[in-house]
Amino acid sequence: MAEMWITMGPQHPMTHGLWTLRVKIDGETVTDTEAELGYIHRGVEKICEARDFTQITPYCDRLCYVSAMTWAHSYVMAAEDLLEAEVPERAEYIRLMAAEVQRLASHLMWLGAFGPDIGNLTLMTWCLRDREMFLDLLQELGGSRMHYNYPRIGGVKRDIPIGWANRLKAKVKLFENRINEYEMLLDESTIWLVRLQGVGYATAEDQLDAGVTGPNIRAAGVNTDTRWTNPYSVYDQVDWEPAVEKPTSVKGADCYDRYRVRMEEMRQSCRMLLDAIEKIPGGANTHYQPGDEMILTKAPTRAPEGATGFSTYECTRGVSNFYIQGGGDSRGKNPYRLSIRSPMFITIPYVAKTMIGYKVADIPAIMGSFDPCIGETDR
Amino acid sequence: MGTTVTIEQNAEAAKACVESLNSRFSDAGVTAEAVAQTSGKKYEFVRIICSPSQLRAIAKFLKLEMGVNHCAMVTGTHYPEGSADRGWEVAYHLNRWPIANVEAHTMTVLKGEDLKGDDIPMGFEIFIPLPAGDSPSVPTIQDIWEGADWNEKETWDLVGIDFEGHINMHRVLNPHDSPVGFHPLQRQHKIRYHDFNEMYDDPQGFGRKPVDEGRVK
């Protein structure tokens, strides 16, 4: 049969955002693919050159609208490296908890979007129900539902409110049971297993060479996680283990392994949260005023020419990096150059290549299992 | 308790990497040094400064001898007011992580504290200053790390650094029909509102002059 190109996107349920996958098919088999990105390129790197360091945090929130807290945290770490700011330990604990709550919310959004891809619409309603619990917690911290602007260079904007710790504990304990419910729903569903198992194999070494990181690589049987390989924050003080999944084949992890590793990662986030809330210096039910030295230290606002800042951060979809050069406009108040590594920008072309050889009907399963987010991809 | 790489392991690995790089490349004028982060946990990484012609040799050495298996990002910067030998700069950020394929139904659970030698994770930073001019260019490392492929595409698209030997170079973030030679992160392109100062000078119109200003009453 003659081969032909079909275009999936920019508006297609498989894409999870605005991008185009061009697929060459022979009958039902994919023989070649091309990813086209850039539909929502906003030029964040250019805009940041005209903003001072505090003004950049909201832009970094908007890099990924599903995982705003982790991106702001990642930026703030690079800015602290550039400006040589220290962070109080209580603020590090608060940031850790905020990031892990965000990770739960982000993985729930992924699972909620992945379910309908596979034909399980129940999952979306369940996941969005639970995600709302965690968005409420983040809303108490940052004041808004999705874009928090919460981390500050040298600390956090506000302390955790009185009673937040108790609400967190109750919600996390409830959610730990809910994860079991999800697994009962999914792991015994024939449709779920048939559509995910044996599809979209990717080995650990191939993925890392292509730049893929995060849960996708941990699904292939290695527990590499920048939270312990490039330690930051207080992850060495709380109780957790990197989530890792045994791949079902020598060909690497399939879509099912990638689903399993994210479920395990949510369990580990819960474990971390319950431990961090006990260990937080100053106590979980005290509230320090904004600007108190327990939660915020004063940081310089200008960086000299030639200074650089860099951060490596385990974002919910992989490793995000910020690289900042000091000495920009306004006598050093702005960065001269700010560069962002988005894990998904590298992953999407790789995923497009892994689809070759599978059927057209497998494309949503493979793409969805890698958790694409186009906001951060196009920046 | 979570596992972690200790700061002693990190310092030891950084020292070993710097020594090995310097013993191999110091004759060629390449400098490698261990630099510590200035905030957070203050872990060290390796900073290499070299010329474009040395890049591929260093990249191959890093990959084959030192186990650097991940190209994180490629950043181009434009310095229109820089010196004649540094009008542009390309920065590569690389990582070494202990990752190997596993058999089916098995997994590798590493403990950070137990890692030794080349297994200790390490970050690398390569700076390449390029002479001022209209055609900055470095050799590609697309064939050494596949992850550099789209990073180089992006750097060419946004900054206009040419990667010699890069196969299938095309626009990735800008529209495909952008004008040839348009690379928005070059410094001569200003964000548009820089030209519209009146919007910011008098947003509410309080500075408006009365019509009879200057007239003697």
C-alpha cells in the first residue's frame, strides 16, 4: 500500500496542547514522524531580559500551567545562585512541601488527561476531584488557584497559614487511600492493560542520550532522580525513596511502566509531605509574619557582569534547568541572558521517534504516557 | 531517610574530573576548574573554557572516558558591545548520571552514599567564546549526544549561532517562514514596547498640559 502523511494537530485530543505531529503511515503502521513545535512560543527568555529578578518569577509560573510552583522554585534557585542569597531552613521546608503538593496536582492532571486518551472517562472526574484538594492547599499559600508567584529569592512570600498543616495531613492521608482506588480501577481493567502493555518501549540509556529525564527514565528501571544526584532543598532530611519501576522487557519501559512509576511517585510525595510537616523547624502550627527572617532573607538585587547562576531541578516532567547571566540592563538589575531548559522540549521529538513501528491507534497511548506539557515546551 | 550524594563525594569527583581533564588538555590551552554553587548546598561542578576547534575532542573525551551521558542545554549569548574575541558565547551544560539498562523485571536501586569514582553524578559546563562578527559558528555535537540535537536547533533559531555539520537544521520555535537571518535573541532586536514610551510616561494623562498654558492671565 502507498505510504501517506497525515497531520495530527494542532487541534487533536492526542496532543495535550498546541503542536503538530506529522505521521507517515503505511496502512495502520507508523513508518515516520515529525514533530512541529512553537505554536505558543511567547519569547519568555527575551521578555526576562527586560525584567528585574523579582519580576521574572510570575513569568516562570506561567511556563507550565499545570506545575507552576516547581518552575518558579527552579528559577528562584538559579537566581539565588547568581545573587549569592541564602535561604532559611524553614523556607526550604515550605518550598519542598509546596513543590510536592504541586507534583501531586500535576501527576493527577496527567492521569486525568491520560484516562480519556485510553477510553476511561471516569478517571478524569476522579482525578480532577482530588487535584482540587491540593490546589486548595496551594491557593492558601499563594493566593491564586494556578499561578502562585510564591517562592521568593531568599525564601517564600508568606508562611504557611495556621491549620494548613492539619488540612495537609488530612488530605494526604485521604489521598493515599484514593491512590489504591485508582489502582483498583485501572490495574484490573482489560482495556487499560491491553492498550498500555507492550506499547512504546524505551530503554534508560536511549532516553538519557536523547535528553529524556524524570519519571520517564525511572520507569525503565533506574532510580536516578536529581533530588538525590544533584541535591537541593532539604530532600536529604525527609523520608522518601525515588520511585522506580521494573520494566517488563529488555526493550525498556512500556506505557504501563510509565503509568506505574507515576503512581509510585505520588505515594512517595505523600510520604515526604507527612514527614516534612513533622520536621519543619519552628513548628507546623506557628505563623511568622511575611518578611520574617525565619522565612525570608534579604537578597541583593543586582548581579555583576560575568556572574552566572545555574539550577538543576526535578520538575514533575523531568529535569528543568535555568542558566542566568548577570549584568544586564538597569545597572545589573536585569539578567543579561536567561536560558531555560524544558524537559518536554527534548522529550517530544524523542517520543515522536519511538512511535515508529507501532499502530496509529497506539499514538495517543504513547504520547500521553510521557506527560507532554506544551506551555513549557514552547516557552 | 532519603538517599543523597554527600558533599565529600562531590568534591572528590570534581577534583578527579578536573585533574583528568587538565592532564589531557592543558597543553592545548583548555582550562578546567571545579566551581562551587554559591547558594543552597554549594555542591561543585566542573567548568571548562575552550575554543570551538577543541569542542568535539573534549566532548568525545567527556562521553567516552568520563561517562558524561546527558546533554542538558545549549545556550547562545550575543555580546554586541563585547571585545573582538568574545562577541558571542556558547555554553553547554552536561551531566553525568549513573544509568545503565536493566534486564526485564529487574531494577537498579542506587544509594547515593555508596557511589564511587566515575559513578558519582557530576555537572559540567563548557564555555566557548566566539569572535565578534556576523557569522558565529561552532562544530555540532549532535552525533555525540542525541539530546544536543534539538537544543542546537533552538539555539540557532533564537540566537543565530551556526552549528557546522548539523543535519536537518530548521526553525523550531519561530514560524517556519521567519525571514532569513532573523534571530530574536540577538541584542539588536528590542522588545517592542521600548519604542512606545509614551504609554508608560503618562499612562493616566495626569501630565497633560492645560490648553492655556503659558498664556498670561
